[in-house]
Amino acid sequence: MPSPFPGMNPFLEQDDAWHDFHERFLPAVAEELGKQLVPNYIVKIDEHVYVHDLAGEPRRFAGRADVAVGPTPGREGTRAGGGVIEAPATLEMPEVDTERLAFVEVRDRRNRELIAVVELLSPSNKRAGRDREQYLAKRGQLLAGDVHYVEIDLIRGGQPMPPGDRPDCSYSVLVSRAERRSRADFWPIGLRDPLPVIPVPVRHPDPDARLDLQQILHRIYDAAGYHYYIYDGRPEPPLAPEDAAWAASLVPSPGPTPNPNPTDPPDLP
């Protein structure tokens, strides 16, 4: 079934759903581009790797958690006679978390030259910190080169991407053609607006590929079964009261609970 919202579904912005949606969205984009661009181009999925230092989180020992920092009881640290060396202490190491986020790239089939990049922003791209800085650095490199750049923002929260004179909107798409820099095409999208059909430029004189973002969202919504669980929570960040009432009017009523044993007869009223 399609998403009940005319455009972006704000319930997909919850932590419980967003990463799954992000990782389903990019393969769907790659599939649509592949249908239009083969055999002259190769459409590939690559990924960014972000390593987060969880310094602010409760930390655990890495290794022997039952040994406190300090001399090992009954040991002097180094065994005489060239035996096994026992460390005199254990140290608490910072924990890290690794986040992998996909993106799509289009390459020339003949020489593998990078032609276009399609990004779907993640919350970490829009929060101040090292992840955003890393993303902006890569973005800047691509925009300074000869690569077409497509940036899709389907998250209301966080700090928008530059430039600062962009129209106020809930969501957006930016398409920067290499031959038209420093100007870029921009689609501001409101909460209640349908998602647009956007171009993905390739090498002249080949025509642009086209992405129908709304149809991709509907397809993912159905395949992922979001209908059955995303409405247990609330949109993040919260909607304004008027928008929250509008969203509530579109939320479908819960469907029947699936029978875990399909051979059993259905419950009678």
C-alpha cells in the first residue's frame, strides 16, 4: 500500500525507522537510474563510514571487565626469568560506534570516470560536529570538480546545508550541474507537498535520467511494512499543532494483527 501522506511521510523521520528508510532508498534510486542509464553508464552504491567516539556515554572496560585499574593482586608486573609479561594495570578505553551510510554514484562505463553523485542526507549530516564537517568537506570537493551533484534532504530537523539564502522549506532537493556552477537548481518542498520528479544529469549529449521521488517512497513504504509500526511513535522533531492535527487525520487505523500460525482458523468476533 502507498504511504497515506501526499509527500514525505514525517513518521519516517523517527530514529526507529530512518536508518532503514535511508538504506532502502538509495538502492531504489540506483535501480531506477540503472534502468535508464545502462549500457553507457555504471550505477554503483558506495558508502560513507563515520566513526563516533562515545565519550559522553557510559563506558565499559575493553577486555577483562572484572579487573580494576591497578596492580594485579599477587603479581609484580614482569615475571623473572624471561617468562610471560603480565601488564601491571588495565586501562579504560573509549568506546566507538561505526555508522555506514550509502550514496549512489554514476560512472562512465568506458573509463570509470565519476559523472554524478546522489546523496540522501542523514541526521548526522545536519548536526553540528565531526560528521557534518566530514560531509561538507566531501561535498565541497565534489562541487569544486566536474561532477554533477544531487542532494536530497527529507529530514526536517537539524541545520540545513549551505548556501544560506535557500528558501525556507521542510524538505528540499538540490541539483548542481557541473557545467552551470556556481548556480544550482533547487526544489523547496513543504510538509504537505508531493515529492518532485527530479533530473540526474549525466554526460552531454546524453539526456538526464529522471527520479520520481514520490513513487520511490511509496514503493519502499509498502515493501518495508512501515504501515505496521511507524505510527506507534510520533514525528521527530514534533510537528506544529496545526500540522500535527493534519498528520493525525492521515494516519491509518491499525490493521488486523497477523496470525502467527496461518494454519489456525481466524479468531471469531
